[in-house]
Amino acid sequence: MILDLHTHSVRSDDGRAKVDNYCQWIRKKELPLDGFVLTEHRQYDDTSDYRDLEDQYGLLILKASEVETDYGHVLVFGVNEDLTRSFNFTRVDNHIGDVLTAARRCGAVAAPCHPGRPNVGLFAHYERKGPIDGVDLVEIYNGGSRPGEDEMSEAEADRFGYRGFGGSDSHIVSRIGYAATEFDDPIRSIEDLVSALQAGRCRARTFR
């Protein structure tokens, strides 16, 4: 099963894609995706209901969040009410240790995204401030990466012993599926996704 774990819709301040248009594009272009995860910036969308679109297009549509920390951007999968009360999702300067600890405590997964990117990537901060504890999973393939960024992400993840996943980081419809994650087991819910990420039963894929 292949899911794009990093996408943005019009609910993100810089997103220009509607969720139904993502679904139409996947089917029109026959992309090898079984679904995608909406990771809206600095928020968790607990109101939108995409079940009708899931039924119409035969796709799994899950929701997560992309938060900002002092060590770059982090995707959080398995957001629940306890987690939303643990730190301020809207801040741009959350302490990454607080985010990682809160995610573990609440049964979620927090994973730095585009870690090879300057300024907003984990490894750029490692170069300046040194590594931190608590990271075990990072996005090694990102559909919006510039040349060399994914290569750095993959090399540094290997050096630190981090597992990798992939996501397109799409903000427009035509970029969904540039990178994704292949799972060993069927994923039917956010709980399944979190369990698979925690167990490492998946691998990053790139389709660029």
C-alpha cells in the first residue's frame, strides 16, 4: 500500500489544492497511490470530513499536521485532543524536544520533514547546534526538494541510524505523489498508520 504522507490543501496558508482535485488528479493520471495524508501547516484540522471523497475515489484520506520547531519542521501523525493541548501548534518556535516528548506520550509519531533543506530542515540545525535525542524517523524523500537535499537527508539519516519515509510536500495538485511511502500492511486508519510507522514496516519511495 502506497501513501503520500505529506500534502497540503487550501486549508494551509500557502496551499492551492482542493482535496477533491487531488483525488481527481490521482485517478486521472493513474498515480500509484492508495491515499494521502493532509499535513496542514501549524494546525490540526479536526472538522473536515472526507469520507464521501474516500468512497467516491477509492482512496484513503487521513489528517495530520506540520508544526514548526527550533530544529525545523516536523510532521505529527496521530494527533488527538491530548496532543493539541500539549503544545501550541500555531507557534513557529516550538522546542523540538517538547514536540517529540508530547507525541510519544500521546501515542503519536513526530518526524522531521525535508531534513536536508536549509533553515527549515533538521540537519541544517544539527550543523549549527548539534544532534538531539528522540528522533528515529525522518522524511528522506520530499517532492519539493532541490537537487542535493534528498541525498543529504538520506545520507545523514543513515549516519544517525534514522528510518526514512517519503512525501510529496505538494501545495498544488500536480505535485502530489512525487514521493510517498510504501507499507507492508494495509492501512485503513490513522491508528494503522501510526502503528506501521512506529514498527518500521514501511519504506520511502520517490517517483520524481
